[in-house]
Amino acid sequence: MNEPKTSSYGPTLLTFLAGAAVGAVVVALTTPKTGPELRGDLKDLTRRARRKAGEMAENASDTWDDLKGRTALAAADLKRGMTDAAQDLRG
């Protein structure tokens, strides 16, 4: 039997973002900047990463809420269809 395929975009995206963050930190640490400049860059990087993570969490929450709503509608439609089919069979 064929198993249902699941999307692996979530883990792939998180892996990519983690790699990008590590790469950004390595670049920031290897540049010839003064301590205050480097700390400022790292604070800015952290601020942007937090903002982006918050946006992603909000989008995921919205998507989850949409999925729950659609699932409830589909379940109601299925129940209504099964009820109608049962009544048709009864005559």
C-alpha cells in the first residue's frame, strides 16, 4: 500500500534558517570590527531574527486556525452527506 506523503517544507525551512543564522554569526565574528560595532551588529541580527520568528509563528497560527475551520466544515459536510445517503437508502 502507498503511504500518504507528508510535506517536509517545515523542517527544511527551519534547517535553512538555522544555517543562515549560523552563517551570519560566523561572518559577523570574522569581520574586522570593533567590539561595540560587533555587539551592535549582533543585537540588530538578533532583533531581526526575533521579529521574523514572530511573524512565522503568527503565520503558522493563522494557517492552523484556517485548517481547523476547514476541517470542521468538511466534517459537517461529510456528516450531512452520510445522513442524506442513509435516508435515501431507507426510502
